Amino acid sequence: QVQLVESGGGLVQAGGSLRLSCAASGRSFIGYGMGWFRQAPGKEREFVAAITWSGRSTYYADSVKGRFTISRDNAKNTVYLQMNSLKPEDTAVYYCATSPRRNTVPSSPNSEGLEWGQGTQVTVSS
């Protein structure tokens, strides 16, 4: 079973940047897609970004395209989310997740068998 630990959240002013990290352990990192999701108070968890195991393909929610960048370092078993031009509506708990099957990417928070981290809070002040 994989363990995921997120870090890098915090409080930032609108227009600022943050870089989230998610370190994986307990299972091979190679071959598995990774994703970031977020959940704001009173709202459902939503997809933010995903990346294939090779890093060659990335996917983004429309709300973050052009502002967020997902990447991974397979040598460090870590996936990153660089967040620029942050807006107050980006405020949420951010979770990383991994697919239970090789060669797939987590694209929906309701996908069966996703493994989740504990989350990291991102707060963007106006």
C-alpha cells in the first residue's frame, strides 16, 4: 500500500505563488499516474491536475490552466504542483492521489481505489 505525504501549503496573498510537494513511499512510483485534487469548505472534492507516470502527459482543470503546473521527479518519488497567480477561490485543502493501476491517471475524485494523502491547506487572501 502506498503512503502519500503532502507539504508546502500555507497562507499567501492573491497573485502569489506556492509549490506543493507529495512524497510517495511503500510502493513503486514508476508506472503510476499521480494527481492533485482540492476541496474547499462546503464544496465537493474536485480535480486539479494529473500527470502520467512518465511525465510526458499532463492534464488540468480549466480553472487552473495557465497558472498551475504539475510535474514529477521519479528519482525522488515526488510529485509537485507549482501554483502561480493564486486567487482567493483557490483556497482549499489540496490532496495528492495515485491510481491503483499502472498506466492510468487519477482524473476523478470518485475513481475506484484511489490512494490519498492527508492534504495540505492553501489559503489565498484578497
